[in-house]
Amino acid sequence: MKLAVQKLYRREIYIDANLEKPGRMRKELLAHPVRQQFNDQLLSSTTKFFTRIGLFSNKSVSSEAELVVN
């Protein structure tokens, strides 16, 4: 699930948007504490929902290794 969220921050997105210095923008977004809090909340809420409907057997399913999308 973390990988799916991280794909929101793929470098190509910023290049396609014709942003000046897309790599810099991406790095700043990835490092921003509000973004990190939002992603943690999103993953927590999604995991709780999937657990409630029986898709996941427990909350530890979402504790994937930290991945970085380049």
C-alpha cells in the first residue's frame, strides 16, 4: 500500500506538468512533515477499512518495507 501512495510522487508527474525543477519539487514534497502525516493517516484509514471488511486479517499487513520510488 505504501508503494501505491508513493506513486503519487513519481518524478514523471512533475516533468509532465512542466514544472521548473521537478526533482527539487518532488524532494521537497516527500520531505514535508504534513505530507508524511497525511500519508500515514491515509494508510491507517485504508488498513482499518480493509481489515473491517475482511480483506486483511490484521493491521500488520500494511507494515511493508519502506520503498522509494524514483
